[in-house]
Amino acid sequence: MVTRKQIKKKGKKIPDYDSAWKDIIEEHFEPFLEFFFPHIHKDIDFAKNPEILSNELRRIVPSGKVGKRRADVLVKVFLKDGTQRCICVFIHVEVQGTRKPGFMERIFVYYYRIFEKYREQGAEIISLAILTDEDENYRPNEYYFQRWGFEHRMKIPLVKIIDYKNKKELREKLETSVNPMSLAVRVQLKSFEAKKGDDKKKYDIKRELIRQYYSHGYDGKYIRSLFYFIDLIFHLPESFDKKLSEEIIQLEEEYKMQHVTSWERIAKKDGKREGKREGMEEGMEKKAKETAKKMLEDGLPIETISKYTGLTEKKVKELMS
């Protein structure tokens, strides 16, 4: 079953790790911080709901300015002392295990642009990173530059998912945690194992992970979001997913969870949700184009228009014709 637009490479479908992590972080930001960054979580006042500002990244840092845009998350939170912070979570995904250059430079550029946007509100900017690749030695967490006595250094908190497999203390945390993010980590780790297997092996892994979802006793909202997550990371042929759908219905009956929608209903809801998201994005782009046209009429430079509308310079030029 495929419930979202898939990424394709050389004609093959590959997991959409970016969207999977972005969605689950945005939907369950408090459990996310509690599991991965407890030292940050303890300072935040969650009685004041975090505000998801990820769509603002398109306007703050237009695509193409610092390379291909990834599924990054921007959230505004309030601390228990009454001050506010903007937390930007960078989700770095290397599907083929290759290292992409400029990761920390991109974080630095994002940091400055976000700071420039929100400094008048008194918000401090904190950057975090989640790396889901399998390279144990790839740990970019510092941006450094110096020349002629000038020195600039930026260091960020970094989480490597693979560490929950290789480090004893983190393995133990994963085994005992009831935080829904622990299941997301298990799914990611199992995806590494599934790469080496056939569809039957992937089916067995996916089925066992879903059984774990139910056995943890989470309520409906967590089950649904975890379904979305696993479905984006584990793609199976239709015949396997049909069989899995039947088993899920049996699981719902076994765990007496009638309030949880079945696999087919989740797929329908997911499709509507994706359509709604695409509609919102189209609306935002339409509004940006209308603003760009007015700025062109006022004689503003194309580069300035691109900066403040989030449109690429190419799109701005197209509006001139």
C-alpha cells in the first residue's frame, strides 16, 4: 500500500524517510523532545501549545538558495520562565548512505535567516538535527570558520538513530521506553535490516512492528500517526498490503480497539490529508505570486522580491511576461 507520493530512483520506489519523520515530529513534538532531547523538554511550557511554523521556511530560505530543501521542521515554543524560543529540527536523510556536502553550512544559513525573521519578537533560535543514515562516523554537528583573527563557531545537539542499535545505554532506553518515538526509532532501525531482504521479509518485519504498536496500548491518535510513519518507510506490493490489512482488522478486534480506524480507512484519510496539504501549498504560492506582481509593479529588484516572497528568481522573472 502506498498512501503518499513516493520517491523514485532509477525506476524503483524508495522509502520517503523525509516526510515520515517530518510528519511524526510535527504531530507529536512534545514526545519527540522528551525522547531525544530531554534536557530541552524539561524547560518548555507545553501548557502553551507549540506553534508549527515549518511552512515559513519556504519564505525564510527559498528553495535553491542553500541546495535542495529537505523536510525540516520549525516550531515556536514558550519556556517555563515565560520567554519564547524557535526550535528548528533538521532531518538529514541519506537514503543511499552517501555524504552530502554543506549540511552544517545549510543549518547555519537557516539559523541566520530564521533569527533575522524572529529577532524582533525576542525569540531565540535553537537548531537541532536528526540523522537517519547508517554511517556511524558521519556526525556533522559544527560549523566553523576563521580568518585573520575573525572566528565563528556554531555547534548543535545531534541525534543519530543508528546509535540506538550500537550503543548499550541507548539500546536499553529503547527497550524500556513507552514513548511513541521509541517505536519510530525501531521502525527506522528495522528498515536497515529490510533493505537486505525480499518482500516476504519486509512483510514479516512490518507485521511485527504493527503488532508492537497495538501491544503498547497507545490511543487512536498515536496508532494512526505511527501507521502513517511505517507506511512511508515500508513499501510493499499490493498483494502483501491487502493481506496485512486483514491482519490489522483482526488485531483491532484482539485488542478491543474499535476506536482505531482500519488500514483502509487510514489510507483514505491520508489521501485527503495530503490533498489538503497540497491545496494549502498551492494557495500559499498563489498569494506569493500576487505579492511578487505588486512588487514588480513598484520596480523592486528581482532578488529582493525572491527573498521576501520565497519564490525563486526564475518564477519571479516568469511573472514579468
